[in-house]
Amino acid sequence: MNLRRAAVADAAKLSLIGCATFIESFANDHDGDEVVRYLATDQSPGWYGRELANPANAAWLVEEAVGCPVGYAMAIPAALPGTDRVTDFELKRLYILSKWHGRGWGAKLFQATEDEARARGAKRLVLSVYVDNVSAQKFYAARGFETIGRWIFEGFDASEDFIVAKVL
């Protein structure tokens, strides 16, 4: 297993793992056609290529020894309601395929993101987490995050998320 910084050339890998983990996480409670539409745009190789080309953003990949992606994280200058783009850094996505849960890779991806936020001088690390994703809420609470608000994620069908923050 390998954890490394992602580059523009990794856009297709991020797209594949992004789509796979999103379906694995949300197929049970979101409209299938809406999920497919969302994945075709906001999880496409083109979307990741544009995001990775932006030096303000950062991403990491977890890969098997043979190079197949099994997890990733992406972070951006904060864009959530109630956050500050200058002083907050946002963990936009962190997903691991379930077969690799419990092996510490989520914690390593999180640590890479937190280290990046500190290196950039961020005062807080922020993120949104789906109100029904209790396991993710526990993961972040164990790392010092506290709820600072709520918002409606409108990427496919509207769903409510908690906005959480950790002071760095």
C-alpha cells in the first residue's frame, strides 16, 4: 500500500475511486439517476483534472502496491457557509473503499490533509458531513471536530450536512 500526493496525471484514478466510493457510501439512500448525473459531472476525470491543476487545492491517493486506487482525500480553500476562504482549509472529500476500512488509511489521509492545512497557515480545518453518515461523524469527532452549522448539499438531490471545524 502506498499513500502519495496526487497530480493532474492522476485525474482518471481520482475519478474512478471517487465514483466507486461515492456509490458505495450513498447508493442506499439517494436517487440512482441523480447520483449518476452527479458522478458524470462532479466526479469526472475532467473535474478532477481542473481541481488538481489549481495550486490552491491538494489531493492524496491511497493505492495498492500495483497502483490501483483504493482511497483518496481532496482539500481546498474553504467554501462552506460560515467559513473563511483565507483562514480555513476545507477537507472536501475523504473516502476509502470499505474493503480497506480499519487499516489506518483514512487516518493517514486525514493527517496528510491536516499537515497541509497547518503548512498553509490555516487557523481551522473544516468539512461537511452528511447527517446520516454516523461513522464519518464519529471519525471526525474523535479528531477534535465540533459542529458549527448545517447546510443543504445540492450536488444531486438536496441532502442536509453538518458543517464541522477543528481549530489547528
